[in-house]
Amino acid sequence: MTDVNDSGQAPESTAPAAQPAPTAPAAAPRGATEVSEEVVEKIAGTAARSVPGVADLGGDVARFFNSVLDKVGLDEVGDAGRGVSAEVKGTSATIKVVLVIEAGHVVHEVTEAVRAKVIEAVEAYGLQVAEVNVKVDDIELNAPPAAGA
């Protein structure tokens, strides 16, 4: 039943007009996609290793354990993501890279190149990179001799 005021008209509503409900991010029609942190770490590690001036990835302890694995014939175990950690929330990733630079390279130039290469590589997979933090843990002073030397 509608109320009628003295003028014979329905009273004006004082309630605010209904606003459309905010829409949630579009989900895949038959499921969701999630990218694990390990995948992002592997992508970022591969990208970081490709930068000139990067001698190795990982802190002292990680590199020590990797050398032990190398000596017992497990030289590929743990290499892919070593020195890289990632936190993935939805489609956004925050990445930390710990690296060893080669002697003779400018730290700032190497770290900026690593940051750019990691962002480019991870975003090529459809993720957004919130930030890439780079820590220089060591410097490689004894470069291996050149082939044929």
C-alpha cells in the first residue's frame, strides 16, 4: 500500500538511490588461475643470471650448499630459484634477488639491469611486478680463466 500525502501524491523517498554493486575481478568462466611463488622465482632467477656482471645468485650459505650438491653429482638441484624469493598476491609479485657481482662491474649498473630484466621477464608471463629488491651479497674476485688461456 502506498502512502499518500495531503496533496494526493506519494511522498518523496528520502532513501538514497541504490548504487550498482561493485564488480569483482573477472574470474575465468570455469575456474581460477594461480601462479606459485616457485614459478616466479625461477623466471626471475633465469632473468637475473642473464645480466652481464652477475657472477652468481644467492647468499653465502645457499652458495655453500649448492657447491656441496655439485660435488655429490646433484649440480642442478636448487639452482633454478636459488637467490630469489617472491611473494605473489593475485597477479602481483614482489621479488627479492640476492646476487654476487663480478669484479670490475659498477654495482648500480648491474643492479638496475637485474631489476629491469626481472621485471620484463616476469611481466611477459602476465603478472604485475610491484617491486624488485636487489641485494649484493658478495663480489667474485677470482674470475675463472678464459677458455684457451
